[in-house]
Amino acid sequence: MNTKVFLYRLRRLFSLIIGLVFLLAGVFKLLDPVGAGLVVEEYYHFLHLSALLPTAKAVAVALALLESLLGAALIAGVWRKPVAVATTVVTVLFTILTLILVIANPSMDCGCFGEVIHLSNLQTFIKNIVLLVLALVAFAPFRDLGEPRKRKYVSFLIAAASIAAFTCYSLTSLPLVDFTPFTPGSELLAADGSGEDFVSTFIYEKNGQEGAFTLDKLPDSTWTFIRTETIRLNGPKSGRKTPVLSFADSTGNYKDELATVGNALVMSIHAPARMKGDEWTRIAKVMEGASKAGFTPLLLVAGTKARMDRITSIVPEVRDILQSGVYYSDRKTLLAMNRSNGGATWFNDGELILKFHSGKLPSDEDLLRMTGENPAETMLRASVKGRLRFQGFLLYTIALLLLI
């Protein structure tokens, strides 16, 4: 192999590495557009651009799409010069921004990989420096970058369409995989007053041997699910994040324990002003159905009683139902618990079982069926399904770009 061929292959290798980082960073943010929007809001506050807060989610999605498409283009090797220039410019801008974060050191997450991977400001800066060095080796002096096979343009366009479809799904549904503190299987802090912690384990069997696994470390398909068991841990010493769902009634008395006993269906409204009359009516109907099915219906709203009274005055026919179970919490807590404004979350004895998007709330029949199900099995089935779908999408996209 002569030197020219070696350098060309080295540049392509570095280009592929940068492409994978960009693709994963973008897709991880597209997995949770609401969370990505919250990160952009933090940047706006840090840069004193509060007037731009309404654009946070749109900007977050646009930047994530840009990262994903640049990454896909780098992996496929299409439009090499303009993509190389754009990637280098973006990397330089990110490096400058993270350098400012390192110097100022605000208490915020860079959000480079969404909620999936959290890096400190210094780690983010080092990551960007490494990417910048790789970009200079891979692209400079932006010539002799080679030409791809024509079929690579086809694979890129298919991948781009898949990423766009994934974005549309994420904007209209809950994340396929939940990386917030309120992840399925987590137990509310108030669920056990002793200060001890619990974790649900799933018992699988293979070749006559049983093994205990947690939700984030499940075995492969050669194992057979047998049962669930709850293990008591030493709370803080376990290192497990335990979410706090704190809410109060109209007089300011905290009622956190209501979500920790039996089946509770928590309807969360982090932006009540955006809710329309028919949406409040639908929520009231779900609360009524939940009560008949044996759930404790809770309506958690970010706001005050006076504001809630004004808002629900537009739906006098269901106002009593809404007011009977309304409590007040803060916006960030409700956003962490359920990304959907008007979504529902099912807790069983304080353990988070399932989340519902506002557009896919459970019917009366669903609620009755849920009371007869094994909560742990329902949680496991839904979580595994989401993980497999997301992993399948990632593998499909990367394989499409590399192999076709």
C-alpha cells in the first residue's frame, strides 16, 4: 500500500468516526425533543437570550437534525467537500461555545448526547477538541476527498427519510427509551418512609439456572422470563437515582404520599395555558374512568389555584371532576415525569409502571384491564419493546449507510 492510498483511507476512517459521533449525538437528541429543548433553554438563560425561549424546542430539533444529517452524509461519503466544510464549521462553533462553558462553569449540562450520555463542561470541551483534530486530518485542505459510488446517494436519502420519520414520531409520542429520573421501574422517594430503597428484578431461566436482572441490564433472548421480585437496597448507598414527585393541595399542604399507595394515575399539565377546552374534557373523562377502575386519579398542574380556576372556567361541565383531584407542582418536575403536556403516568405502590402520551390516553376499558395485569410484567414488556425499536432503528440506519 503506497502512502497516498494509506492517507486516503486514514482520512476516510476519521471521517467515519466523526460521522458516527454526529449521527449518534443528533439521534439521541431527536429521541427526546422536549429534553433537547430544555437544554437549549438553559443555553438561552446562560447567554441572556431569554426572549428566544419560545423557539427553544424548534431550535433544538433543527440542530439535532443538522447533526444527524451531517453524520449520515459523512458515513455515506456523499457531497464530501460541502459536508466537510459544514462539519468543520459546526465543530469549531461547538468548541468555542464549550470553551466559554469551561471558563464560566455554569451548573448546566452541555446536552451533547441528550439525556443518554451526560458529560461535564471539561469533558465536552476535550471531546470537541478531539473531533476538531480529526476533522482537520480528515478534511484539510478540503480537496482530494474522493468521490462516492452513486448508490451511496440512494442510501443517504433513504437514511435521511428514516431520520425525518423518526423525528416526526418523537414529536408526537413519548421517547422510545426513557433516560429521565422518572424511568419505568423507578420508585418514588416517598414510597418508603424508612429511607431504604427498593428495586424490581426480573428472574430469567436458562439451562436450569435462574438469574436476576434489572430493567437496564436484561439478558438475551436465549433466557426465559419466569417472575419478578422486589429487592430491598440500602437507599443512598445503592447509587440508584430515586425521583421525587412533590406536589401540594391548594392550601400548600404536601400530598406526595397519594402517588405511592395502590394504583395511581397521574395526569400532568406542565403548560396549562396551552390546553384547550376539549383537552380538559378528555382529561376529566380519563380521571373519571380511572376512579371507577380503582385508581387514585391525580391532576398535577404547574401553576396556582387562582390560575387553574380561570382556566377551568372554560369547561364548567367537567370543572368539578378536575378540581376534585387537582394538585400543584413545578414545571420541571412534571416535564421530567412525563414529556407530554396532558399525559398520564401509572404508578403502582409508588413504582412507575407506564407512561401515556396526551394523544394516546387510556380508555375506560384499558384502565380496567390494567388493574388485572401484573404491573411489573407490563412495565417490562413496554420497556423492552421501546428499547428494541430504538436499537433496531439505530442499527438499521448505520448499516444502511455503511453497507449499501
